[in-house]
Amino acid sequence: MYELFGVLLTSLALNMIPFAGPSNLLIASNAALLVEADPFTIGFLVALGAACAKLVHYFVTFFIGGLMGQKRREHLNTVASKLKGWASLALFLVAATPLPDEPVVIPLGLLKYNPVKFFLAYFAGKFVITALGAYLGALGHGILAPFISNEVLTATSVILTVILTVVLLKVDVVKMIERIVKRRTL
């Protein structure tokens, strides 16, 4: 039971770091290596921790939005009326990928988007990627455990998580995709 609570708290703590937290797919896969629980439960707890952390980010920007001037608020209301139909889908998609989600979370807080819809869309997206990560971690553990000790497997997983996180922070994924698309159209 303590291990599961640790998974939830670790996910919450790592996701409280704005713009720089590691991928939740990797958090879930590492948790699957370390904790004796089914991958569904691990994915659920990592997604819950991530969603709660982003809800804190959302509320911070929600209340900061109230401090804006009237002209800025009117502009945001105009933008909000155009985006509300797509907000949940955009939030779900960004949460279900390893892309940074703050560019969607922060504007939705400023736009005072419905917090229940925010939480549900974000949690659903995160659950997709964290369940996948937990199942991949469990699969990897099942395949590699006979050949590699748990300590080496865990250390390798942590090192790969750090490397991938640094790469994701240093590489502008959107620009890279744009370059690839541009080359294919030439």
C-alpha cells in the first residue's frame, strides 16, 4: 500500500515542476519496474498525480487571470468563445503525448475554462500514456528480468529517463516535425 501511495506522490511531485518534469510515460514505466502492482493501477495513480499537479497549475493561472486589466480580459473572453469547443480535445491530446502541456494548461486557466472538464480531459489523456508506459515497463521487466538484476534494470531505466527528459527539453519537437514535413513536401 505504501508503494502505491509513493507512486501517486512521486507523480504529483514530478508534475508540479512546470515546463521541466519528466515524461509520465517514463514515470509509469519506472514505477512498473519498482512496484509490485498491476500496470493498470500504476497507470491510474501516475495519471491521477499528474492531473492533480496540473490542476494546481491551472488554478494558479485561473486566479492570476483575475488580476488582468479589463482590455486584456475582453480579449481573452473573445478567444475563449472561439476555443471552448476544442479545449477538451486539445487538452486530451497534449496530455496523451510526451509534448509539454503547459502551453495548453496555462491559457485554459487564464480563460477560466471549466475546472471539472479540465481535470477530466487531462486525466483521460494522461491515463492513456501512463497505462501504456506501465504496461511497457511490466513487459520490459518480464523480458529482461531473467538476464538483468532489478537494480541494474532500475538504474538503466532511470538513466534513460534522464537522458530522454534532457533531449525533450533541449530539442524543439515542433520545429523538428515542421522541418521533416517541409523536407517531404519539397
